[in-house]
Amino acid sequence: MKYGHLELVKVKLKTLTPVYIGSGESLTKKEYIFDRQRKLIYIPDLGKLTGFLAQRTMLKAYERYLLQPRNNDLYYFLYENKVGKSDYNKFTLYTLDASEIINQDKFRGILTFVKGADGLPYIPGSSLKGAIRTAIAAKLLQKGNYEINISNIEKAVSNVNKKDFRYYTNREARNLECGLFNKLDLKDPKYPDRIKWYNSVNDCMRGIQISDSKSIDFKHLTICGKYDRKPDGNTNVLPIYRECLIPGTTTEFYMTLDKPVLSKWSIDLDYIQDALDVFMDLYHGKFSSYFRDRREDTENIQLNGNLILGGGAGYATKTISYPLIQNRDRALDLVQKIMIKEFPKHKHEKDTAVHKVSPHTLKTTVYKGRYYGMGKCHITFA
């Protein structure tokens, strides 16, 4: 739909694997009810819960329970105070399927999914726009000569100490992004003397605006653990648990394209669609294909989405290190050095020689007993 120089596009998104968009908050064992028999987690409405406890003259007992850090979880508090499962619906906001974590001894807290003013989960438009920006950058990098940028980044990674590492690499990354995105040749009225090259008002991504998604029903949330897949196919299970959208969840956004702005960048809707495919091809060809699949999960790990969204999906989904350098061996060497500086305790020294991939973990999870790569989605434009 077109409105003068603006084009309004409906974006339909379907999750192919679990997707996590973090709220920045977590629930402790005193803030949810873990029913191991039913394999369910009940998330209470705290206002309704305190009202219910007040009616039962249990508020003082509840306060004492909250103040004792080593006390049992909320399920046992309610059980010990003779609150039956039939009462849960009086103060429960929503429930989560806990079948995947029922046998995890180290399960304690839940990292929650972002929720809107109505209390329901949603996907921020900024998350989708960030993924599209990364894909566009990857496509832009396939044409042109970026040897100076590459060399400067390599020098920054190799020659500076850990203290200065982030400053210099961030500076070089900003220079590269400015070259890719800052094409509008505008002045910021607040900072008229600022060099146009570094001025964010010149960023062509201003020509793409994306709304937040429609609200998503609680029934589409589940709990997923963190499973780091090694190149040899073995998996490390980590005690990190997140609220995630289940595979098959659908929602919609609206994307507004400012055609005069994007024309200075020679980008349109077709370009964006192709950029998504280019990024996914590069991600698979240079990174994810170097991890051995298990026979039972091949289809789920390598699902053919055109977008990787959200947290817990891994370094290679959020960066352009691999798309930047055409020669994979050179790209691998650069990423290994970055990993060594950023995560000195994670044994990245063997990434190049032994694992043949860096970082040497693929971010996966388990849903309904099957492994999935994190964050894979498919979007269409209408």
C-alpha cells in the first residue's frame, strides 16, 4: 500500500524454532509454581496472589517465606499451607510447559520474554529491524573493496591489549558501518559541525520503520534450556532457562519504507528480501554447516528460514565478521582472535586448527524432545 513517497508493507513472521526476546528480567523459584507431577509452571499474577493469601490470612506467613533466602520454592509454600492445585486458577496469569526441564536438577530461575503494556508477549520492531540491518550489511559487503577496513580491524584485534581492544575494534566497526549506511548527506541541526560521515541522521536505515508485532497469546510460550552444540555433535547443557516462543508461532508487523531515502541507497523491498537470503546462505556456508548434526535432529537444526531473531542465537547471527571477508580461512582467523580477546577462559585457541569454526559452539535448544537451532524464523512481505 502506497501513500505518496511512503510504502506500507505488512510483514508476516512465523517461528520455525524457539525464539527468545529477553525482557531483562528473571523469575526466581519464589515467583513461579513448579508442578513436577503435571509438568507445568504456573506464573502467578502477584496482585491476585496476595489478594488470595490475604483472604486466607496467610500474608504474614508469605512475608516470612519471602524473607528467608534458602526456603523452599513457591509450590512447597502453597502445599505446606494447604493451598490446593484447584486454587491455582484463582491467581494464575499463565502456564508454561515444563516437560523439557522436568529432570534438570539445576533448574532455578526463568529469563522472561518481553511483554507489552497489555501484559502479553510481543516482538519489538527494533529486534526485527536489527536483523534486517545485519542482512543488508552482509549483502552490501559482497560488492566493493573493503580491504582497508578489514586490515584495520585485523590490526586492532592483533596489536592492542585487552584493555583497549573494545575501543579500537568498535571504532573500526563504526567506520565500516558508516561507509555502508551513512549515505544521506544531511546535517544534524543539533550538531551542525559534526562530520557527516559519523552523523547518525545520515543513516539510510531511517528509511525503514518497523512497528512492534501484534500481541502473542501466552499459549505460544514455553520454557527452553541452553544447549551448546560442539562441532563434533556433542552438546553441553547449561543451567540457563528462557521463556521462548514455540515453533509455529505467527504474528504480524507493519514496515514503512521511505522511498526517496532508500533510493539514495539503491535499496527497495526486493533488495531487502534478497539480503535476507544472502545472509542465511553465508551463515550456513561459513558457520553453521561446520557443526555435525545428529541423525535425529538434522531437519530441525538446518531449517530453511530467512531470518535469525532474538537472544541466545549466537555471535555469527548478530555480526558481519564472516560476510565481511570473502576468504573463509582469513575470516575464521579474525573471529578466533576476537573470541580469544573477548572470552579468554573459553579455550578458543583451538578454533582454527582443531574445530575449523569459531566460535566453536552452535546455539541450540530442545523442544518436544527434539533439538532446534535458536531463533530461526521465516518472514514474508505483503
